[in-house]
Amino acid sequence: MTAPTLDAPSKALYRIPEATTLLSLSRSVIYEQIRAGRLRTVRQGRTRLVSAAAINAYVDLLEQEAMKEGTR
């Protein structure tokens, strides 16, 4: 059985509040992950945006870490 995947994103870029909803994480955790370099972002003017590809890469990273730890 394979793990469920995220539905195809309808947008290419998400604002931080949207990313918190998609990842089910708090705003502070999102910013911690950005500072740690685990979640990539881009800036457009003063707005920080998270790409759909970065969200998928972050989920993949979490899954890889879980596999190393032996959890599912």
C-alpha cells in the first residue's frame, strides 16, 4: 500500500497562511522550517511565497526522515 499523496496543487505559489493550512502546521513552525532551510521560499516584493514544488519537497523530506527512524 502506498502513502496518500497531496492533490495536484491548483496554484504555483502560496502565501504563508495558505502553506500553514496545506501542511497543517502553525505559522511559527513554518517560519522555523524556513529558517532551518527545510522549506524553501521565494520573495516577491515584501511577500514571502512557498512554491507548490517546495511544499511537495518538504513532505518528501518528512517522509524520508520517518523512514530512517523506522516510523510510518
